[in-house]
Amino acid sequence: MARHLKNIPNQFRNSVAGALGARQGAMFAELHRNLGLQVLTMEGFIKLDQARYLHDLVVNHPEVRTVLEIGFNAGHSSYVFLDARPDVQVVSFDLGEHSYVTRAKEFIDKKFPGRHELILGDSMVTVPRYARANPEAAFDLAFIDGGHDYEVAIADLRNCHQLLTNDGLVVLDDMKEWQTWGIGPVRAWREVCEEGIVVPVELVQDGQVVEAITKKPGTGAWALGRYRR
């Protein structure tokens, strides 16, 4: 095991070590080194297949220049977005409950100076507040990976709607109905799609576009759609 992985929890080692030759694996290892021992308390982070998907999503959609992210955590997804293209800006919303959030923010600012903003607090409060304070804001992509309760997931989807451009892309993570913490996001996604707020584009499981998300252990599952004004 590489020296810089020795303090990474077992549940993260395989995904990081198995892809050290890949760009995202190297990026995450760099971020983990900067977190130091705080990596031991990390709540989790996006899988490498999801990192590649998000990277390609930004690269293949040059109109995406501003990203609204709910769930900064340790900065993995922000790193992916900012690394994808030098003209991308990211605004992240996070509860800020974990001590490593501050250190991760410092790393992101050093790596990508002037391109990232972090707003701490409950997204159900901070996102509408940001919209009121920035009436001209128009993001091109929303990545929602925040609270998993239905009330939080539906609020995040609705609140991001007012900040996205028409046809703006939205990705909702944790579309795993067989998990207790996936029931809320799945229900919220179905609701905004039925209401016409979001037009669904595709479902993704373990980095691959699928017709339907199926129950698999250790899988990553998310949905992509477009907001309609």
C-alpha cells in the first residue's frame, strides 16, 4: 500500500488504490494527503466511477461554467468539477458539521484560487437566502448530494430550480430505493419529474447509463435531468 494511503479507512482504500493510475484516483489521493489524519473521520466521498462521470459531464457540456453543489463534505466533487475545465466556477453549500471541511476548503482554494465559494449552514435555509441575495445568479449545473430525508431532498431540488438556467443540468445522488437513506431522494426525484420541474435524461449506476437502477451491494446510483422554467 502506498505510504499516502496508510491512514485512509479500509472502506476507501480499494477504490483509491485500485485507480492510482487514473487521474481521479491520483486527485483523491492528493486531497487525502492534505486532509492528514482527519481523513479517518471522513463521512464518505463519491466513487471513482461517479467522479469520471461528473468530469465527462462537464467536459462534454461546454455550456456548463457555473456549478451549484449541495454537499461539499471533504471536497471531492468540487475537485472534480474544478479540474475538468479551467473556466468552471463552483459554489458549494454544506452543513459544515465535520472538522475536515475547513481543511478541505483550504486545499481547494490553494489548488483553484478564486474559483470556489463555500456557504455553511442548512441548505434548506442557505440556498433560498443565496437566491434572494443574488437574483441574477444562473447556474448551469446542480449537483445535489446533501441530506437524504425526503423533506431535505425535495427542498434542495426545488430551491436549486430557481437558481438554474432553463435547461440547466441537475444530478441527484443516492437513487437507491432499497436503502433507507435512498428512499427520500428517489421519491423527491419522481415528484419533481412528475410535476415537470425536471425533465429526466438518464439514470446512472456505477458510472454506466442504465434503463433502471437495480439493487446491487456497494453500488453508486444517481439521476441526471434538466430543469424547466
